[in-house]
Amino acid sequence: SALTLVENIMVTSAKNFGIWLDSASPVIKNNIFQDNFAGIRVFGSSRPNIHHNLFLNNTHGAIVHNGDVGEYLIDHNTFVDNGNIGGKAAVLLDAGFTASQIRITNNILSGGVLGIHETVPSNSVINNNLFYGQSENYVRKMTTNYNSVSALNELTFADNNTAGDPQLDAGFKPRPGSPAIDAADDRKSNIGAY
């Protein structure tokens, strides 16, 4: 099947979802999702590769996942002030899914209520993310809250997550001295989209 590429667009002020994936497996990279109800909805048998995007002030979450899907990747994105309505999260893995594995790696999750919220059991992997300024918790898995990265990193599904001010400039790039600089799992690139 052909691979679809969604690149270099700005999705803003959508009253529902900026992009709705239903049994689709695109590469979604280098985009801006801003001021939407939610940035991306992943549904059905979708297997997207979501990387190097900026998600800003999407009220019900940046990425909302429902449905039975295969393995997919959420990598090198910057999430700022998402999920501020109704206790939602920047990344919401919601009821009714049995993903084989969702890898959430090398992201900046700043502000909002929750960084990552999983409402049902999954095989997610949460590695090498930078959390900052969530009003409740960094991660909520089912009914368990993880509001410190040390507690989060002790779990089998999480490793090398950190907490700290990403020191983003007006363009949402890390300033010199940011803990995101050269901190991705390859130790050569930045955590986040830029």
C-alpha cells in the first residue's frame, strides 16, 4: 500500500479533530496543530508515524487514540498547553483500544493537565520524554498517577524520562541551556520537534 505523507501544514481552529485517521497509516511530520478541539484522532487499524510536530493549545488533547491498532510511533514532538478542558491529556490513549505497542519517545510535554493518560491497559513504551508544568500528573495509567519521573522510570514500560523547564523560545525551540538540547535517545539531537 502507498504511504501517505502529511507534511508542512498548519491545522488550526478545527471544531472537532484536525486530522482524523481511520485505518490509515501516514507519516505526519513537520506540522503545527493549534487551537483545535483535538489535533489528531487515531482510530481503527491506523498505524501512523507522528514526529517533529508542534501541538499547541488543543483543548481536548493533541493526540486522541481510540480503536484497535497496530504498533505506531509518537516521536520528537513538542506539546504545549494541550488538554486543558475536562482533565484531558496531551496524549490520550482512550477506551476501546488494544494497541500492540505505542512508542512515545523524545517528546517535550509542557503544561496542560496531564502529559499522557491511558484509560485502559496497553503495551505502550514511554521513554526519553521531557515533562514540565502539568497541573496534575506527568502520566496517568489507568487509575495510577505518576507525578515524578523517578516513579515513572521505575516501571517496565518507561525509562529515561526527565522533568524540567524546556526553556522554549517564542518559536518553541529550546534555548541554549535547555535540558532538551542533545538529549534525545541518540544523544545527538534535541528532544522535541526542533
